[in-house]
Amino acid sequence: MKKVKISHEVPFCLLTKSREFNDYDYCLPHLMDEYKEYEDFFTISKSMGRYIVMDNSLHELGEAYNTERLMYWVNTIKPNEFIVPDVWENYNESARNAKAWASVELPEGVMKVAVVQAKSLHEASLCVKLYRDLGYQKIAFSYGASYYNDLAPHPNKDFGKAIGRFYAINKMYQDKTLLNSDRVHLLGTASPIEFGLYLNMKFIESIDTSNPIMAGIEKQTYNNLGLSIKPKANMNAFQNINKNNIETKLIEYNVRKFREINGL
């Protein structure tokens, strides 16, 4: 199996250290407008030749970031990948955005990534096919779609969402909607043991999740199943946490354990 690239979002005090365990740097553009230190980190990462994936900040803001500022930062940082604006669980609006952004000119070397947004497996399949037809070379699947719980009912909603996403992706692979030649990014997770399920799927290329970091901030230690419940803490509320309030060794342990339990 090819190496799956992993990145864990961290609070500002761990940005520099994150280069030691992250395979690439995951950028939230709205934070570069708010914090000079965040902008500086990605400017330096670019100069170091680090691989950078720039999101559109939908998960953090509830809607994609301002288009003008997105274009500014894409042109300034020139990330390796840019996740074009999508609309949460809205196939029609996400499809409309994907069509519009397909013709937007970005700097050379910046690959556009489109996120599957849907309320059912059928809509998700339509999304994948549309993005391929529009010429997108890589697509992403969010971790929190409600229909995942419909596909995999489970008393533990977090575990159900993780299994539901795998079920959706596996079903699309079985019916040839997804191909081995495709390139897929997995946005976050509701359960850290999910990723081991994809080990024989060659099209899974990259993952981002703050799960082991947030668990460490909550002073929770990963076991052989990671955690049974997704950490309640949101990175937005902990970006400025003081390093003295973080157990760095625990976070390092969780990061190593995350890769171990998933065979990564």
C-alpha cells in the first residue's frame, strides 16, 4: 500500500513542533487574516518546500470563507492543494460551486479539491461522478455527514459516523463509482480507528484530523481503540492555549498511537 499522508491540526503553540509528526501542513485561511504568527508559519513552510493543503474554513465558520480572501491567500501561499468552497450537506449548492470553481484560474501547481456534500448515498455518488466530469483530480469526504448514521446505525453516534463513511466509500468502490486511479482525501474523523478500514483502498491519499491532539488537550490517553467518544473540545476554542497547559508527551503518544492502531 502507498503511504497515506497524515496531518493533525494543532494550536498555535505547537505549530513548529507539528512539522516533526505531520506529513504536510493543513491551512485554514481565515486564521491567516486573524493571526500574523499563523501566516508566518505557512510562509516559512512554503519556503521550506513543505506540502500545503489549504481548506476553505467551512467546518470552522459554518460557511466557506470570503471568496476574495480565499483567492488572496491561494495566490499568496500557493498551496499544493486548495479545497474549493462547498456547502454543508447541500449537494445542489456544492455542485454549483464546483462548476463555478472548475473554471477559476489558480497559480500553477495548485490542485483544486472538491468536497462531497450530500444527504444520502445516492447524492454522494452523484457528487463524485460530477466532480470527475468537471475535471477535479482529487475529491474529499467530510467526517460528519448525517447520512453516515443512516447507513450504519449504532448506539455510539461517533462510531456510527466513522463506519458509515467507510460504508459509503466502500459501496462506491464496489460499484465502480470510485476507482483505484482516483485520489481521495478524508476530512477529519468521528472515531480514530476508522482509517485502518481503508488499508487496501489505493485511492485514499491523505487524511487530516485533530483527534489525537484534542484528546491530549483534554488529557485523554489513546488506548488500542483510540477513543470511544470524539473529544468534545473544538480546536477553535484552543488555538491560543498556553503551552504550559498542554501535556506535550501525551499528545506525542496519541499521535504515535493513532498511526499504530490504523496500520499507518
